[in-house]
Amino acid sequence: MSLPEPHADAPAPEASRRGRPRSEAVEQAIFDAVGGLLEEGVPLTELSIERIARTAGVGKATIYRRWPGKEELFVELLRSVEPQDPVLTGTSVRDDLVMLLEMLRQRGLAKRSSALLHNVFSQMQAYPKLWEAYQNTVIEPRRRLGLDTVRRGMELGEIRDDLDAEFVTDLFTGPLLLRTVIRPGATLEPGLAEQVVDAVMEGVRPRS
């Protein structure tokens, strides 16, 4: 991975200002430093802020201005290489659910193709503080998006309201999580999100 010049905190020359914005360039240098250390085999538990700053060529204060601790830094790094969360239109419950599941499919593909993602996720379960931070700032907000969409479907009469919303949300997301977590070698073909949503909708539509 590319590393920044030694004096990354110094004022950027005019040529640099024409490229990536200064703050974005510094953050990328920090992300590159973490990724490079992980590629060298340094465990997450041994990645101190001091070591990251030294590798990135920045001061520790530069990192702490952006993240309160290394757990938040690691979570932001993961978010930077994962697919972005979709912006739901709110016009179609079915389409919004497809967008959410397509994001899960793309995330599964990214995890398979990214050595960084694979490395971090393989260690994260043994790092409770990082796992908790990731759950609270990434997983739970995504789950709430799905839950809110299902509840909207119940309010609009597109999904049975006698079912538990959490259970219905699990029905939609379960197949994607099965293929990305429990069966990581399973296919994640294009159109899978639509296939899952349409199949589940058949079972959860209001009975006539």
C-alpha cells in the first residue's frame, strides 16, 4: 500500500491542493498505514495509535482529532472499503428491500475479494471492543433500515401486520447472511436480492 511523505502534517504544496482534499489525503494515509501493518501480519490488538501514526508519518494528535480511539478508526476503515449504505427512496417497500439486500450481496462480494476485510473480520470476534463498536455503528443502523422498511410495509398493507417485524426482517436478510457468513463459498449472483425479496413477499403478503 502507498504511504504518505514523512511530513504529512506540513502544509500541502499548491500542486497537492489540486488533487485530493488535504483532510481526505491524511485520512487515506492513515488507512493505508493500518492496511500495510495488517498485511505485514501485525495483529489488531498490537496496532497502537502511536504505531499507526509513526507508520503514516503523522502525529498522534492528527489521528485523535478524527477518531476518539483505535476501535473507531478501524470501524471507519471498514466502512471505507465496504459498499455504501443505500439511500432508500421510500416510494416502494419492495424496491427498498431489494436495495438493502443488494447492499448485503455487494458487501459479501467485497469481503471475499478484499484481503483487508477478510483479515479484519477474521480477527474481530476475538477483539470485543472492536466487535461492539462495529455492531453499534454499522450493523445496528443497517438492521434498523430493514426493520423500518418492513414496518412501513405493514402500515401500507403490503406485509401482514400479524407477524413480528423482527422475524420478517430476518426472513429477508437471512438468505444473504447465510451465503456470506455461514456458507462463504455460496454463489452471490446478480439478481439474488430481487429473487429473495420476491419469494419472501409471496409468503408475507396479507391474506385475502
